[in-house]
Amino acid sequence: MTELILARMQFASTTIFHFLFVPLSIGLAFIVAIMQTMYYFTKKDMYLKMTEFWGKFFLINFAVGVVTGIIQEFQFGMNWSEYSRFMGDIFGVPLAIEALLAFFIESTFIGVWIFGKGRLPKGLHLASIWLVAIGTVLSAFWILSANSFMQNPLGYELEGGRAIMNDVFAVLTNPKLLVAFPHTIFAALATGGFFIAGVSAWKLLKKKDITFFKSSMTIALIVAAISSLGIAFSGHSQAGYLVEAQPMKMAAAEGIYENTGDPAPWTVVASIDTDNKETNFSLQIPYLLSFLSYGELSGEVEGMNTIQEQYTAQYGEGDYIPPVKTTFWSFRIMVGFGGLMILLSLLGLAYRKWGVPENHSFYLKFMVFMIFSPYIANTAGWIMAEMGRQPWIVQGLLQTEAAVSPNVTSGQIIFSLSAFLIIFTLLLAAMVYLFIRVIKQGPYAKQEEDVSTSDPFGKGGMEHAIK
């Protein structure tokens, strides 16, 4: 394999793996903060237990996510030095702010939240977990601001073969950022909601701590339903953005080689012939693509062949059509699982109103597997977003093949890729082990016998201290 292919494989694997943890951290932080807020106002011990129990998952996930994020950043210096040279002035600014501001807020107030329990006033302790939740959102904002520039460069000038930021306000109000940020946050909240709902469903199937997990599942389903609907509406706004700013990605996501005509139908499934650049069979819904693109039941969507001619005239000779099948099907996987999340969350709330979810074992079993649905949708959406802009790493400015480190060898990338995959496997195994352990223990796990503070090394005290 070439250095380019290997570097892209490594970036994809590390980014996908890191993105398993980021949405869950954001989602769990907010839901745990909601639970602690409910305890603060109601004084019910069950909400305190919820905060403690689901907070354990957040802390484990956050710790592993930090390690995977550090590994991901290593790549820019190793495999993508030409990209770093070209984009460093712009890409480095939001990354630095994310580390110095957002991550410091998260890590500092996580410590306050953990060690401040019983020592701080309850209101101040509650504020600490909300600051953690806000910090996770700020981290997402700064990372997405960098990625949005790569999708839609604004607020820059070219100087000495490098992109130099000359308008930070334009970078932070990038239309791509304004549609991608809410979509990402809603997806993160859905990830947290379905995780808690799925674990709760498993415990209800086992008839364990029914009252606790019924209440947990209700809170999670409310968050999951609201966020799933938010994903759909924010996704609609992204479609309108793509037609204007990245028409080639939009055309590839729909498998459109020739202009659609007016009105444009939305393709449910299709047989795409990339060799002959045509779609042989498709199942379509009339008018829907026009509505998704323009908010009305009319409007033509340009095909890839037309846009290829435009890009050739603008940027010179080259193939500007992305991997069509990957972009097309990843988009449909994302949409399919998104629709499933809306259906299952609303159905769960309906069950909660009409009866109780624990009486519907089939639904509970399905919800256990729905833990994975946001992860699949998140991954598919990321693949569609990144693959759909190929061959560009920075839209219209820098192609991916020109961004690879010139001195890196295939052997070096294979070595680092193998090392990272081993580390990822160990981290994932450790996290799954800890998750399963916490689930088995449940929210009312027996605490170790307290040792008298007046005689900390009395009978059994030394063993307790060592533990």
C-alpha cells in the first residue's frame, strides 16, 4: 500500500475509535448533571444514587477518551506534516484553545465534583458537574470550528504557501460550524440517552432494582427522544448547506451523476455503477430531495458530472468525484439508524405512559442492542462527511495526497498503525470490563465495611488502607 492509503487508514481508525468516547462523555455529563439537579431540588436519595451510578460510566469513559485523543493528535506530526505546515496557523488556534480552556474546565471541575462531595455546599457541588458538561460542549465547539474550516475555508489569506487566519470571527461563525455543531451535540445526547436506556433495559430484564432503572430509563428516553428529533431537524439544515457550499458531496451522497430535474426525488436505495458513472436502479420518493435541499417542493440538484466539469475549469485537470458508494451508503446507514432511534425512544415513552416498559420484554431486549445504534450512526455520519469531500483535505485549497509527510515510509506507518491498534484493543477491553463490572454491581453495591477514623489501622484497618 502507498503511504497515502496507509496514512488515511491510520487517521480513520484512530478518529473513529476516539469518536466512540467523545459523544458518550458529552451525553453522560449532561444526563448526570440533570439527575444531580433533580436530587438538589427534590432531595430524593434515588436521584443521588443515579448521579453516583451513571457518573461512574462517565468517569471511566472520559479517562479512556483522553488517552485516545492524545494518540490521535500524534498523527498530525507523524503522517500529515504538509497539512500541518499549510493549516497550522488556523488549525492550531482552536486546538490550543480547546486544550487550554475547554479541557482545563472539564478536568478541573471533574476533580472538584469527585472530591468535593460532602465537602462543598450542595449548590456549588452541583455547579461543578454542570461546568464539566459545559466544558465537554466547548471542546466539541473548538474541534468542530477547525474541521468546519477544512470543509468550508473562511477568514483566511494565503501567504507563503500557507493559510493564515485574518478573521477569527469568520472562522467562528462559519456556516458549516453553525449547522454541524448542533447536529453533533444532539448526536452526543442521544448516545448518552440510549446508553442509559439500554443498560436500564438489561437490568429490568433481570428484574434487578426495578424502581431505580425504571426511573433512569424514563429520564434517558426523554433525552433520547428530544435529541433524536433534534438530530433530524439539524440534519435537514445540513442538507441545505451542502447544496450551496459542497454540492459534490451532496450529489455523491445521493448517487446523482446527472442533474435531477425539477422537482428532485430522494433516493432510498440504488445500484450505482461507478465505472460508467451512472445509477442503474433506484427506489425514489418524489419531491423529497428538493424539500431537503431547499425547504420547498421544487428545485433542481446538480449531478456529479456537471460539478466535475465546473471543478476542472476552476481547479485544473483532476478527478474531483469522491468515493460515491461509500458516501451514498454511509449516509443511508446514518439516516436509517437515526429514524430507528426516533421510533424506539418515542415508543418507549408511550409504553411508559400506557403501562410500564418492564412488561414489554421484546422492547427491552431491542433497547439493549440499541446501545450501539448511536455509535453506528455517528461513525457513518463522520465517514460520509469526510469521504464526501475527497479528494480535498481542505476544500478547494489542499488535496489529501499533497498533505502527507514527504519523508514518512510505508513501514513506519504500518508499525505505528499496528501499535495504535494494539493500544486501542487493550483500552477498549479495559473499558468494557469496567463497564460490565459496574453494571453487575448495580447502584446499591455493598460498600466495604467502614473503619473507625479513631483507629484507622485497627483490626482489618491496614488491609482497608492498602485497598
